Amino acid sequence: MRWIVVFVLAFAGCVASLPRDDSVTADLACETARELVKLRQSIRPAPAKVCTNCDGTGKIGDGRVVMTCPVCKGTGKP
């Protein structure tokens, strides 16, 4: 998140030096958008390796009553 501030400040300093040719500016905008899409696709969270119902413990309950998780059947894995 803190890199956004750095990026905005760097970008604000570079705005005056952008070329006057609209086609080059459009190409730069398209390349920037493409890189952002690639970045967002590479940051997807990994699939869960533990049961989401019991958080991998294999047991569910309120502390007084505890029973085996019916989703993972006590293994803690989906």
C-alpha cells in the first residue's frame, strides 16, 4: 500500500515529460493497464490447504461441547 504513494509521486513528476503524440500516450496507457492486469492475476490467494469449517483442527464446538468436524471428518484437510 505504501508503494502507491511512491508511485503517485513518481508519476506526478513524470506527467510533464509525457510525449505530445497522442498515439504514444495511448500506447503507454494500454501497456500500464496490461501490466496492472497481469499483476492482479499473479496475486491470487493460494487455495486453502486446511478445512475452512474447523480451521484445520478437525474439531468444532464452543469449548464445552466439542465434536468431530463433519466436513473433513476430523482430518483438518478439505
